[in-house]
Amino acid sequence: MSQSMLAVASVPVEHRPDRVGVLVVHDEEVVQCGWRLVLSQQPWIARCLTASSTASAVLLASRYKPVVAIVDLDLGHEQAAATTAALTAARPGLRVLLMAGRASIAPKAAQYMGVTGVARKTLPAAELADAVLTVASGQRLFAAPAPQGGGALSAREAQVLTLMADGGTNREIAARLHLAEETVKQHAAAIYRKLKVRNRTEAAQRGRQLGLTLAVT
């Protein structure tokens, strides 16, 4: 797994969508097929469209009005920025998730570009799908440096940490993220281990120090 952590910040309040249309913009057919395979297994996916160019992506975004567009950062920062601008102009409100592989981008630069989140290509398939659902649900998702000696938080663990720092109980966090309370407890235990802390208070403090927790509305 990539040595990165994910920080979550809220955007205008929205509920978890029942069905999500996704547009994958990538010039390699094998990558398009991979995304279709991953997303087709998710019950919340309405359709997964693919486009090999910005021009074709704009046409699909205008016609089918997807909720999320997945754009490859390895195309280059300028190309990714141009694709993002064209897509959001054609489909106002579209959330763009950048996929970072060889290339990387600072969270502030990504936000300035107008994207909703950044995730690493090296994440497991389930966590990639989780990242798509996160931005579709109205949250921002950005990579942040991992602490020295610590493991990498998954997107879901970062969400739990953020809500934990905001004072949420396990039951409240479970309801917010549509999880079982026992699953939240398991995520919390993983967070304590990776951040090398003993309890939720220390986890929240450590998260703030690392810039991994932001206010959730």
C-alpha cells in the first residue's frame, strides 16, 4: 500500500447517494476495464462510463450527468487541470477524483485545481471504490504525509478519525458512515495502532498535529 494517509474535509452537506454515475477518463482500455470491474460490484453504482479523451469525456458528462469523474494525474498536471476544468464547466457540480501514481500533488494545489479528492492508484480495489463513494457523498479526500514509523490510514479509517476528533461516539460514527458499530470499533483499533496512540483522545490530537482531521459539518 502507498505510504500516504487520507484526510477528509466536508463540503456542502449531502446524504449518501443511492445510485452514482461515474465517468472514468483514461486513454488505456485496460485501466477503463479495471475500473468497470471494480465499480460494477458496488450496489450504489448506477453506471460506469469511460472516455479516452477530454473531448469525449465532456460529451458524456453533458449527456449522462455523472456524479463523479475519475481523472488520471499521470497525464500531467496541466492536462489533468485542463480536463478537470472542461468537465466541471460542462457538468456543474461534478466531483473530480484524481488518481495519483507516478505523479503527486499537494492537497492545496489539488483544491486550487478544483478537484474534490486525490487517491493513490496503489490502494486496494475496495478502498478505491470507497474513495469514489466518499467524494460522491459530498466529502473531500486528499492525501497527506504519513507519520514517521506509522502505517497508512485507509480512506475509511481517515473518515472515522475525522468524526472521532469531532467528538462522535462509535454509534454516531457508524450511523454517519452507514457502518456497523463493531466495524467502527475495528477501524478505531487500526487507527490507534497506526498512529501509535492509546485512545481516541490521543488519536484526535495526533490527527490534528498531522493535519489529518478537519471540521465536519
